[in-house]
Amino acid sequence: MKFQEMPKQQLQALLESLRAVYEDVKAKGLKLDMSRGKPGADQLDLSDELLTAVTAQNGARSLDGTDCRNYGVLDGLPEVKELFAAMLGVEPANIIVAGNSSLNIMFDYISQCMTHGALGEPWMKQGAVKFACPCPGYDRHFTILEYFGIEMINVPMLADGPDMDVMEQTVKDPAVKGFFCVPKYSNPEGKTFSDETVRRIAALQPAAKDFRIIWDNAYCVHDLFETGDTLLNIHRECEKNGNADMVIEVTSTSKITYPGAGLSAVAASAANIAAIKKRMFAQTIGHDKINQLRHARFLGGMQGVKEQMKRHAAILAPKFQSVLDALEKELGGKGIARWNNPRGGYFISLDVLGGCAKRTVALCKEAGVVLTPAGATFPYGKDPDDSNIRIAPTFPPVAELETAVALLCLCVQIAAAEKILAD
């Protein structure tokens, strides 16, 4: 029965019984964390052969003879560029291999645009700088923009990606210089942009000629099932519209191998690649080629990546299913929550009754379960409906995950009952 349809006395009695259960759980002294999308230890174990992929016995030279122990090779080993090119559907010449963090690439690129421009005048010399922000979205994107003082404009996410009617209006402002997005298995909603959405993005005609789409394709190979979602190639679509310079795509091996010791890459047009390499020449002698070499040897190529991701999926799919089962069992049909059923990525997005997300997260924290802060999936940490909660089910073992989700469902119901009774 929906909470909103219950007689007040019945809902009050239910709330009291829920609070009693909550106090019992709270007394257990739980210390569980579902705040970030981190791989579990069993996933990290899948890549331990990386640690012996480069030894004195098998040598530290790449396929082209580069001694990876020394200086040089600014934009990445050829075999690693080929691997990322295959992952992203571009030519190796359009790839730069970087360090362990695609977040670093994005931060550095925005910094470069602010001080030296995006193939034009520096953004910081053009007055106000704004970004469109599809949301709910990835909190670290918003953090980068806030750091540089870039004004953020909310653009709603629909079932097939950003609301393109709103986006097309928003980019008519010449101060709007771009937007970040996670186009496949979006963070946090697990949505993949439809072909039509990708085509409309590629066909944008922003007032700002130095407009940039930061295409954060973090989950490009992160399917939970044998048949995953497909994403239209943004570079090909942009080229068709004369917008080849408009997109900067990034990805990494963070959730393929080791998040703390992986590789990242950027894919972009020849002009953008040249501008990024010019900045990198002043910034670094080159990234860790030993790490690049061991990844090339361990993964071998795209087939190796696919096999690795099947092993990850075998670990992750049961975790996602346990969360989805619990949500359906405890919250289904009660009119106080809805959630996505992602086919890949690292998150489940839960929308609770409006005005209840902060209260739900606070109740969970008080009882020993840490979630991503309510509001984090919106610019400035301000969810206008106070409803969205990002669930990260990947790190805890299944038993701990079940305990944490049971508490979460309990807290969702308590917060909802309190809100309905108060209203």
C-alpha cells in the first residue's frame, strides 16, 4: 500500500515500528561505506599479474624498441595508443595516453582552456564562463567547474540522455563554453545516450565557437551482461557536422585493472591533440611507460579487455542484483521511491520522496552506513527536489551490502513517513 494512501493513525503506527527496528540496527554499531564507486578487493585480484608483467627477465622495451625505464614518449607507447584507439573507436594518432587518472586529464584541460583557450582566446579573458550541467551527474565534474569559478546551469537528464531541447537553448548563450557528461552508463543513473541524442549533441551550433564537450566515457566497456548498451561514436558524428574540434573524450583503465595504478587517455581531433601536447611539453617529460608497458602485456588487446570485463561482471552483477532485489522487496509499491536498473557502470540511482534525501542519508550515517552526500549529484550540491541518492554497490562484500541496503530501505521509509505526517 502506498504511504500517501494510509490513514494517518496507520502511518503513525508504522513509523513507530520502523523507528524501533532502526534503534535495534543502530545498536549493532555498523561501519559500512557505500559512498564511492570503488572496485572490491576481489576485483583488484583479477589484475595481480600486472605486478610481474615487466621484469628483468622479460625486459622493459616496448614493441617499437623504446626503453620504458628512460625519458621520452610524451603521448604514449604505440601499442597502448592502439588499445585505447580500439576502445574509443578513433585512430591511434588521435590518442594521448596519460597517467592513472582521467580526472587529471579533465582538470588539466579545463585549466588549459581557462589560461590558453580552446584553440582560441583564453576563457578567463572573455568575462563570465558557464557550463551546461546534465544532472543528476558526476560530482567530480561539478567540483572541477566550481574550482575554476565556472557558473553551472542545470540541464535535466531524460531517459535517453540530456534534455536536448533545453541544451540547444542553453548553448545559445556565448558565455556557455561546454558541458561534461558520462554518455554510457551515466553516473549516477546508469543511462546510455540514445543515437538520436548523440546526433543532436554532435549537431549543436553553440554561440561560443570555442565550445567543448567533455565526453567522459568512463564505462565504455563496463557491461554487467553479455549484451551491453551501445553508444554511437561521437567523433564520427561531430565530423559529419563540421564539429570535429568540439569533443574531448576521456577514459581510463581505473575499473579494468587498478584504480590507483592504471592508465588514462584522451581522444580528440588533430588540432586539439596538438594543443594538448604543446601544454604537456611544458608540463611533463612523459608519463609512466613501465605502467603502460605492463598494461599492454597484461591486457594484450581489445579481446583481452573484453575477457577481463567478463570477469569483473561475474563479481559485480550479483551485487547489483542484491540491491535491486532489496529495493523492490522493501520499497516496491509504496509510492516513496523509484530507481534505475542499469545494464552496466558502477552506480544505482535512487530517487526517494521529495524532501527526504538528506534525512535518509543522515539516518543511514547515524546508524553506521555512509552514502554519497545527498545533493552531490547536482551542481553546488543542491538537489532542487532533495530526492536523489547515489548507491555505490561495488566495494562491499555481498553480505555487508545486503546489511547496508536493508538499513537504507528502512531509512527511506522512516524519512518518507515523517515527511507525509508533517505535511
